[in-house]
Amino acid sequence: MTDDFKNYLKSYEKSGKGAEKKQRRNSTKATLLWILFGGFIVSCILPVLFVLWIPYLIFIFFYAGREWMG
């Protein structure tokens, strides 16, 4: 890797585009977590809703895996 590219990667989050992308990703994660926890609480009250909550939980694991991989 060249030094210019290393410097670009270091300062990417400080740039406008990188900061915007990080903010959008954080808001998406927060929304998904709120839905996950809210769905779990409602599912505990109404056990029939576990049928809807379990596929969403599987989706969250796939999303987290994709984010973790890059």
C-alpha cells in the first residue's frame, strides 16, 4: 500500500462522506436494535408474535455478519 492511500484511509472518517456514511450506519443499527428489543418485549406478552420475531432475528444476524465482514 502506498503512503497516500494509507493517509486516505486514516482520514476517511473525518471527511464529510465518511462521517455521513458512519452516521447513517449507526442510525440503521440503532433502529434495528430498537425493533429487536421492542419485538422481544411484545413477543413475551403475546407469544404468537414469536412467529414474526424469529425471522427478524435471523435477518439481524445476517446483517450483523455482513457489517462485520466489511
